[in-house]
Amino acid sequence: MSLSGPKIHFGELNDTPLGNLRLAASDLGLLAVEWAESQPALDSYLERFKRPLEANAEILWLGVRVERRLGDRNSEASYALQLRNRFPESKEARSLATGEN
């Protein structure tokens, strides 16, 4: 039996701000990343991407849904609070209020 599909490419990135990374990707996009550094170091590095400079209602709603899927209730609540306070009349705030995913 032969499986056809996109070819998967493997590689390494060394000496990045996150340490050494091993990557798996296909022509369709990135599939996986493995890192050897500590989780706190990764969280600290990624934290800056959680704070968009000019977040709009759509970005904040996306943040709510992503954090919900990741199980990070504190970050989910933070995005939800910003959405309710900054864009109370938006369709995204209404979706949040009705419990929509």
C-alpha cells in the first residue's frame, strides 16, 4: 500500500533565541517544532507575541478562542476582558457574551 501526499522535510535551527530547534514541515506548512530549552524560557519569549500593539475586536476574539483551545484560562480571561471593555458593541463581544466558540 502506498500513501501519497506532501513530502515532509526535517531540519534543525541552531542558536536561535529559543535554543536549538528541530522542525518538520511540508509544502503545506510547518507541522511540528521540538525544542530542548525549558518551557519557562519559551513562554517568556512567546509572551511578547500575545500583546498586539493595536489589537482590534477580531484579534482579541481570536485570542479568546485560541487560549480557550489551549486551556489557558488566565489568558483567555484577559483577552475577553479587553474585548468587553474596548469593543463592547462589536459582533465579537456579542459572540463572547452568547458563549459562541
